[in-house]
Amino acid sequence: ANRVDSFRQKMASGRRFFVGGNWKMNGNKESIDGIVKFLTAEPLPTEIDVVVSPPSLYVPYVRDKLPREIGVAAQNCYKEPKGAFTGEISPEMIKDVGADWVILGHSERRSKFGESDELIGQKVGYALKAGLKVIACIGELLAEREAGKTEEVVIRQMKAIVDNVGEHWNSIVIAYEPVWAIGTGATATPEQAQQVHVLLRQWLRVQVSSDVALKTRIIYGGSVNAGNASDLSRQVDVDGFLVGGASLKPDFVAIVKAGQLA
């Protein structure tokens, strides 16, 4: 009965299915032209939000090549509009070249570049205030899952983000990406994903509001591919995907279409 109630809530919430493609540090003009070709070969389902995220150098190139229905995201930005921050880009710059989104807090930023929960929270807050929409990432390491700390870790990461959202709940998507499943070929089972997503939604209900819990999209990332997308999309609290490697291939279109079955 609970599942039926949750499913009714999902339908009533109007949460549009969301599929993001994180290209990571991949692509050149030639390969991007190929991606643009398969993304635009046929119209994508209009009831699904699709956003692709090229390396920052290629954001304007991709934005110019794609129809407006497909969003474009930077993969990172800083928490200031400008200044002496060599190597960084600002939300204002991302908007200036026509993109509307940014990914923040990806596990690779956390683990390989030492970004803390606090910094990620500040960056989320600043990007939202600057008028960008944000895909904010959280997720536990394998050692943390094995130690039974999944809940503690994702809630800690979530809190640092939520404390900075303010009035901008319509402009944020939460991406749960178990780090042990990113690029490893290991995927959380649909049930494992649902378990964490429902935990996050319940936490939002208690800590923020039932309205925010109902309307905020919580998407799953971690070795999503054309083979597992439809099973994952049927989970009541999985509102879409953040796709890594598969977003560079025509399979990405099949993953987007899996959202029609959700």
C-alpha cells in the first residue's frame, strides 16, 4: 500500500523525469559533432528534461549546436563572480555563454580534488543565487557502505547542500551517486537505489518541508546504461539519472527514453 501511495504522490508531484549526461574530461570538436548528431537525430521525449555537461572549454560550442530543449551544464564552478582564482570559472561566465546548469559536488571533485562538504555547499548556494540551476551530487564510498555508514554519509553531504539552497528549491536536482558504482560497472540494484532515495526524501520532509520533499527530483548515477535504466526508472523515488560514460554513446538516447516508462 505504501508503494501505491508513493507512486500516486510521484504522479501528483509533477516531478519531470531528468536525465543528465556528464561527459567528464572527454571530447573534442569532432567527437562532440558525433554526439550532437545522435542527440538530434530524432526528437527526444518532450516530457523529459535532458541536460548534457561537456568540459567547460566546449560549453559554448555545445550550446550553439544543440536545440534549446536540451540543457547544457558546466561540470564545476567557483563561489565568486570573478577574481584571482586561477583556473576557475564563475556561474556568471557559464550564464554568459548561454548555459543554464552546473554540476557541483561530484565524487571526483570531492575525492580527486579535495573539495569539502562545506565548500560544495557554498558553491551550490552561490550558483543558485547567481541564477544557475544545479545538479548537486552526493554518495558514499564502498568502505563507508560496508561499514554501514551510507545513511550517515549521504545525510551529512545532503545537509551541507540543503543549508545553502534558501528559496531556490525549484532550481536544484539532487544526484545520488554511490561512489563504488561510478565507472566500475557495478550498479546499485534498483532496490538499493530506491532505499537511499526514499531515505533522502523522508529526510527532506522532516528537515525542510513536505512540499520540497514531494517536488525535488532525486536522480541516480553510477554505471547507468541502456540495460539497467528502465528497471531503475520504475523505482518510485528515482526521478532520473546522471549518466557518465554512456552519455558519450548513442545508448544515451535509449536511457532518456527509459524515462517514458517511469
